[in-house]
Amino acid sequence: MTKKLHQLSVAMPPATAKSKKKSITLVSTEPLTSEEIALYKQLPALTLEQVGRILQKRTVEQVYEMTRARAARPLPVFRSGKELRSTWGKIQEWIEEGFAERAA
């Protein structure tokens, strides 16, 4: 009986292992249009996907890693419920500080 159970576990499709992985959310890497910039400036809070568009990152996971405390320069974010958010002004300040650090 143990041999049959072993054979069944080997024969299981690998799809069950993949279902435990988080899905990767892709972000458009195209530059923002002037209309999108105007809209983002008016929004009270930006999602990580929108921040990814500003920073031209490929995935939301890359942006999330940039918010971690262990990052060299963590992105300025705040929690809104379970989600992380930021503002246009804070992202602009973060970018300008990066330019200033490189120039110094």
C-alpha cells in the first residue's frame, strides 16, 4: 500500500505547487503621458502599480522590494488598509534626493 501512495504522489501534476506561488503583476514600462502625469499629481494616493509606472519598473514586486527597510533608499510609503500607497510629491522628493546623493 505504501508503494501505491508513493506512486500517486509522484504522479501528481506540478500545478498544485505553482498555485501556492504569488502571481506577478506586470507594470507597463512605457513612459507616462502628460495626461497621466496630470492625473497622478491630482490623486491623493498612488498604488504600487502607479509608482511602478512612474519609476518604469517591470513588476509590482520590484516596487514592493524598494519599500522594504533593508533597501538602500526605501521608497516613502504608507499603509492604506492592507495596501501600500505613496503620493506624487513624496516620490518626486525621493527621486530628487537620489540625484542629489549622486551629485555629491
